[in-house]
Amino acid sequence: MSMDTAFKDDRKLTYLNAEGGNKPLKSPVCDDVLERARAYRLGRLRAALNQSDCAALLLYDPCNIRYAFDSSNMQVWTLHNQMRYALILAGGPAIMFEFKGCLHQCEGLPGIDEIRVAKTWMFMASGDRVEAATNIWADEIADLIRQYGGGNTRIACDSLGGSGVHALEARGLAYVEGTQLTEIARSIKSVDEIELMRWTIRVCEAGMARIYNHSHPGVTERELWAHLHFENARSGGDWLETKLLTCGPRTNPWYQECSDRVCQKGEMISFDTDMIGPYGYCADLSRSWTCGNSQMKDRQRRLYDTALEQIYHNLDLVRPGMSFDEFNAESWRIPGAHVPYRYSLAVHGVGMADEWPVVPLHVDWGPGATTGCFESGQVVCVESLIAEEGSESIKLETQVLVTETGAERLDSFPFE
């Protein structure tokens, strides 16, 4: 069955573009929006840096580097290879240390004051010379702190290996955990960031429509998952964080990755996109539907209705000033039969990836739960996972903007 005819009367297909899904989506976002978002994000980090009383912020996490400079070179690879980094000096320039041979990737980005070749000190690159390489790297960082720090030796770092920490401390610098600084800074989105995120969600929903349109008996889980990759890649997106698409009995327990299992007519297909899309923003949406567009069986419908009840109840609680503790007290209560198969989160933040805050499901609430409250400008995902013994799992998730008066859903892909 062709893409133009399959399920052609279903309104989900409105999320494919006017050419019937045969051409990539083209972003309507103007350059001014992107430029304002870049300036806002770097300003948020600089403000947080000043409040922290640190001389500098050292970034290795590629999501933080993207947030700071909109520099996106080899992000997945550098998630596990510390080969490029950024240094933002409270009293000085913002410097991008780029992988050798890639300096041109950062040219023209307005937040970067200087581009230098990165000093690589990980074992893969340095081998038995790693100690000498670490010293060269640390000397340069320490020299910059002395030059611009005004006597302040505190340096905030988001993700730095132990040998790097020790090398900086040996040069008189005081290590400060920087993850809290970056997470709090990233948690409040500007109007321009929301416009960029809306486009990522639009691309994601086109990918979801492709999955829906190919959910025929005989297709494999991996073949379905590939449609989201395809739409994201051809529309300028980055990567998928997980591989969470399963069908039938493989939906329960949750967190099984997609396989070559063939989907059968009438089985539930459930997935979680976890998509890092255009402009580096995350579209974290979940849906469930039946293979072959079949009418749900009674048990499937009962579980689906329960999941929707959780989504809508908790969505109504999301508003500025609502503390996480208050949210937990008023949140939807999962029936006992579903507790062993639950999702441990009720709500979590999202931006350029899943972010702070994480609000546990009431069953998992405890002394370790984060404090704080919802604030206008945050974007959060409201979650549901409903299953019971011997059943399939229903996975639903919606992405919402906390506004001055409540919450606005950013996704509009229909539930069943």
C-alpha cells in the first residue's frame, strides 16, 4: 500500500507535508528568531555564571555547547569522546576549543569571541602520553583563568573526567560542579526558543505520521522506527536518544528496544520519540495505536482510557507557582494493578534534551525528590505508561509550555 493511499482519511496524515511526505519539511523560522535565541541562551549562561561567583564555565557536554554557541559539530561522537569544549569567562571572552581541522565549523557564530584548537588529553588520542597531554590542556585553562579571573579561581565544569579535575586543582583552581548552573539556565525558554521547539515538534509529528501510515501487519519494529529517523534527518534534525518502539507482547515490560519482530494486525504499537531535532531541540512525545488501524479490543481501550485520564489530570495541575510537592499531592493516583508496570516519572523538563526538573510518580516520591516549582517559560513533558499483568503497554506523553496562566500543549498529534 502506498504512502498516498494508506489510511488516507485519517487526520493524522495532515502532519505529512503538502507533497504527501515525498519532500523534506522546510523550516519557516526566520534568521532573526535564531539570532535572538542564541543571544538569550548565552546571556542566561553568563547570568548564571555571575550568580555562581565563578571565574569561568567549562563545557564539554555537546548539548550545553549547542545551547551556548549553537555549535553542533559531531555531537553524538563527542558525547563519549571529550575532544571539543567551550570556556566562558565571567570577566572575558567566550572561547570555543574546536576539534583540529574543524575550526571552520564555528566561524560566523556570534556568541564565540575566539576559536582555538582543542587540546586533546583523552587516552584514545594520547595513549601513554596522556599525562603530558593533560598538563598542556590544564596549563592553558589555568592561564586563561589567571588572565581574566581577577584573582577568582573557581571554575564551574559540566562534565569533566577525574584526571582533568585533578589537573586543574593542581594548578590552584577550585572545581565547582557546573551541571546545576547549566540546567537551571536552560530551564526557562524564551519566546524565540519556543518557536524553534515548535518546529522540531512539527518535524517529529511528520515522522510520527509516517510511522502511523506504515503500521501495517508484516512490518517490523525497526522498519517503523526508521521512518522517524528519516523524517528527522532529512528535515535538518540531529539524532534519536533511544530506540523505544515495540509492538504486542514486547510493549510490556517497557524499555525494550525495537527489534526485527513482525507486527501483527490488532496488536498495540507503542513508542517514545526522544528526538533531538532541528535547531537542537528535543521533541519527546509518546503515542500508542493498533497495527493495521484496527479497532481496539476492550482491554486495549480500557488501558488507553486510563492512560488518557492520567495525562489530562496531571496536565491540569501544571501551572506557574505550583510546587513539585503540591503537584505530587494532587497528582493522579495509579490503580494498584498497574503499579508494577508503571513509568517512574509523572513530569520532566525538556529543552535541548530531557532536562531538570524530574517529578517522580507519586508511588516513587520520597525524600530524594527535587524541590522547586513550575515556572512560566519552562517546557515539561507529562507522562503515562499503563499496563497490567499479561497486557500490552499504553505509552502516552505530551509536551507543554508553562505559561503565566497554566499550560499550553505544544504537540497536537491526535490521541486515538
